[in-house]
Amino acid sequence: MEKETDKLQKIIDEHDNIVFFGGAGVSTESGIPDFRSQDGLYHQKYDFPPETILSHTFFMQRPEEFYKFYKDKMLCDTAKPNAAHQKLAELERAGKLKAVITQNIDNLHQMAGSKQVYELHGSVYRNYCMKCGKFHDFSFMKHAEGVPRCECGGIVKPDVVLYEEGLDSDTINGAVRAIAKAQVLIIGGTSLAVYPAASLIDYFQGEYLVVINKSPTPRDRYAHLLIQEPIGHVFSAIHV
């Protein structure tokens, strides 16, 4: 791996408009399970498949079941940023990294200190009443019994993008602008299987495409540099 990290170091040293596009693999080293690996959420047994539970239709029709799963599997406040989150925040502070675009909803990039973060699928740290629009924090959701309800009686919904729901247009537009302007795009910890998020990579027109992922991705053959190692391990070897 040393040869590959040396190449990555050189690319980072020589460029100051880098964008990072990441997925669940960035957070697995912090103890948050991904969805598609052998021990991920999609391989665990519930009364309904996770992709059914995490759909808009299921949320509206069976909110009690939805929140049982959501509180059990999606609310994790014990995870801490790992070497990848920390290094990305350092690169931003050094003026190298212009944006983090993440499919994760765990807020770990912000906890590490990253400022310019586009959360394509929302965040478990933001929740809004469907009736009056009032904001409710992570703690409110974690400690609510049954279906979380606002003082006004409305159901409090997490600001996460469920299946059948569209992505936020402002977030998409910001991510597209960042990718289109980037000299270097680093894709890390994602299988690039979730659309439309994965399609944003098509806007990249820069010099270097770097892919860091333990398993193969559809973009491997287009990468100028391919590193099939845990992303935290790779970034811990990078100097800012």
C-alpha cells in the first residue's frame, strides 16, 4: 500500500482544489454498520426488510415499526470521528479540500471539524415536526417513547432521505458545483450503488480521480489511482 499512499500524498501536495465523495465505509471504522456488507443492516433479520422499513410509504403507514428500527439501528451517538474524518478536516483547514460530499447521516464529518459538508441523505441530528415545522434535536428523538411527537401533537420526522423521497435540491446543486470545479475527486468508502447520489461523479472534469474502497466499484477502471484498503488506514498515512 505504501506505493499507493505515496502517489496520493503527491496528488494532495500538488493540488488545492480537492473534493471528497464518501459513503458508509468512511464510518464503519467508527463503529457504525454499513448497509450492504455481510454484517450490514441489509443482512440482519427484521419483520420487514430494512429497505422497506426505510421507505416513505412504510414511515407513513407504520410509524411505530419505523421508529422501532430507526431508534435501534440508526441513532448512534457513541461513534467518534476516525482518522479519515480527522484528516479530511485537516485538509480543509489547510486550504486543500474544498468540500466533503457524504451519503452518511451520522454528522461525523462535522464532529471532526469539517465545515463545507454536503449531506446528500440528510442527518439524524436534524428533526422537524411534520405539523408545525419545529426543530427537534438528536436527544429528543433518542429519548422519545414510541412515535416522537411535538408539543403541537405532530409527528417529528428525521431529516433523512427515505426511499421514495427526493434529494434536497440545494444540497445537490452545491455538491455538483463543487465536483465540477474540482481538480481532484477522491471517492472513498462507497460501493457507488446508491442513485442518484452516485451519478453526481459524472460532473467531475478535473485531473485526478482517486478511488479508495475495500471492494470493487463501478468507477475503478476510470481511476487514476485505485487503493483497495480501509480508508482510515489510508488517510492516517497522509501528511498535511
